[in-house]
Amino acid sequence: MLDFKLEGEYIQLIALLKATNLVASGGEAQMVVLDGLVKCNGEVDYRKRRKVRRGDIIEFNGTKINVQ
């Protein structure tokens, strides 16, 4: 599990995937979200601009991100 320290109120889902180096580019981040490969708090979420906040758990490709 990765711990990600949030600097502001929220971060967009695709920006979080890039910031944690789970994808190589913004385009790749958008594709994995639109393909339903990303879970937010246990449920598939197709919103690439979803506001991820403290306490959220994001799952992608076998990796969980704990947003703090």
C-alpha cells in the first residue's frame, strides 16, 4: 500500500495516478480510468476528474493508495 500525503483539499483521480507513478502519462491515466481499471473506496469509478480526498482508498493494478 502506498501512502499519499494530500497537500490541498483534493486531487483529481488522474493526477493522483500520475503523482504516484502508477501510469506514465495523463493520457494513460485517462484510459485506465475510462476502461474501469481503477477503484475508489472499493467501487469502480469512471470519473477521471473525480475529487480524491483524505481517507479515500484508490486501487489500481494490484496497488492500493491510501490518501492522507
